[in-house]
Amino acid sequence: MKRHGSYAGIAVVVALFVLVLQGCDTSPPPAASLNAPGRISPQTEFLFCHWNVENFFDDRNDGRTGPGDKEYDPLFANRPDLLHLKLAKLTEAILKMNAGKGPDILSIVEVESLRAAELLQKALNDKLTDPKLHYQHILMKEHAGGRHIAPAILTRLPVVQDRTRSLGNRQRILEGRVVVNGHELILVSSHWTSRLQESGKRGRADYADKIYGACNAIYHSNPAADFLVSGDFNDDPDDDSVTQHLHASGELQTAGAVDSLRLVNLFAGKDPKEYGTHYYKKWHIFDQILISPGLLDGKGWSCDPQSLQVFNELHRAKDKLQRPWRFGSEHEKGERGYSDHFPVMVRLRVER
């Protein structure tokens, strides 16, 4: 700024001195562009959460007859009391996170339809009194192959809606994009083949191959790209589908250091008894978060691996094993819980 005479200079000095005495921030106010779409200020830290919400179907009976769908498709349509309870349980759990605000980015799987995601969005927003905290966006592509359940992403952050896509015709893999302060974060949310299916092991390897192919292509075009992969893998971090096919380990990699991408699995080497997310005969870490090298370079988006957490509060008070407290089917006896999986969370930051 050009000065006009000594009085102007003195005035500036006095004004700054008063601000310092008052404990004020003397930095210049945010530029007008910070209020433009995709710009968020002053918050730069966000909570990401992934959660398998267990057979979350909507209030419409679509006449689905496939295994697993025929039981749950009419359930909430015919029992609005159960739908209300399911939404109340999910909302209660989600709003226990992030100091009562809920995650800024919420990736959920086992969602029947966009309608189901919208019902959860409304239930959450009805509880959030501050409109700035409302979940403004849903990213989802419904899935028609096999069970009619799919991943969905709910977020209060700006998104690139027209770049949302499914990876694979019959696989439950969703790619979505969030952009804050001009920095893009690519999210890949997935739900891999169940271990109960005969083709499960091969199917999970196929999931890993599909995700890795898409992520490796991104990495080749931009080694510093920021992307996060999450999902219910139905495999543990040390299984071949994750280590060999998804090329994920706990080893840190510098962006651009090698020709082929190595994903960083934040759950690699973790003790299932401490970090378990699902219990079947023993603890498993089926729900995992993986990051690209770009999320460790301190530029654009970044991730704090030390903030990794399993939200393991959602268990019965008297359960000695403290297993996830499932919501259950129509014939569930006793009080209902939340889901048969625990949510997993990590903190992200983005440059202003």
C-alpha cells in the first residue's frame, strides 16, 4: 500500500500497537476469494470417518428378491418404527464423533439407495443446530450387481459432483472428490466380497486389483496427488488381497520416489485386539484406511497417521469382549445396537 505523508504512517503504527495490546490478530483479513465455492476459512482440519452401517435400507419396498436383499428391502418399508430406530442409532453414534459435530467426511457402506443416504442426511441435519455443519452433499452410485447395497459419502465440504463414478460394473467401489481451498482430495470408498461367498477370496483380490489400477493411474499422472482409500475389505491388513493386490503396507513412501504406487495402510501392523473393527470368532481389522504418498508430503491435503482411531464405544455395556453392537434383523431379540462393525477415523488437514 502506498503511503501519503507522515501522518498516515503514524496512524498505521498506532493502529497496529492498539491491536497488539488488545491481543488481536494483526494479519490481514481473508481475501474475498476465501468465500468463493470450494474455499473454507478458517478451518483447515477435518475428520474423516469410514463405517459399515449394516444393512441400511430405505423406506420403500422395491420388491428385491436377491439373497440378503429380500429380507431387508421390505423391513423398514413395513416397519417405520424400526427405520426410525435405525436412523436414531446411526445419528446418535455419528454425532458422538468430532466433539458433537460428526465427521466432516463420512464414508458409509451397506447403503441400499440414494434415498437411504438422504434419510440419514436429513436425520443428521435435523440434529445439527448450526446450518454451517449441515451435510450438504451426498456422493453415491447405486449398485445393481449382486446385493443392492453400495458405498455413499456424506460431507459438509465442497465436492466435484460430476466426477463421482463407480469403479467396475459389478463391484462396490465409489470414487468421489472433495475440493477445499483449491486443493482436491480423491476418495475411494469400497465394500469387498464377503467371506461367506465361495468366490470371496478371488473376489476380494479382484476388488484390490481394480482399486489399485485406478489409484496407480492417478499416481502416474501426478505422484503428489492426494487420495484416500477406505472400505470394509472383509480381509485383514496382512492378507494377500491387501498386501499383494492392493500393494499396501505400513512403509512410508515419498511421492514420486518409485515408478509404481505403494499405498500406506494406516492399520498395517496394528493389533486386532486393540484396533479390531469386526468380531467373528476372533477380532478382525476388516475396516481400513489407506493413503497416498501425497498425503504425507505436507502440501495440499495431508494426513496425521497418529490420529488414527477405531470408534469402539459402540458395544453393549456388559459385553466382556466389547464387540460391535449390531442392529440386527427383523427377529433380533432384546435391545438393538448400531452396527456389526466399528467406525474408523483419521484427521486430515488442508492448506489455506
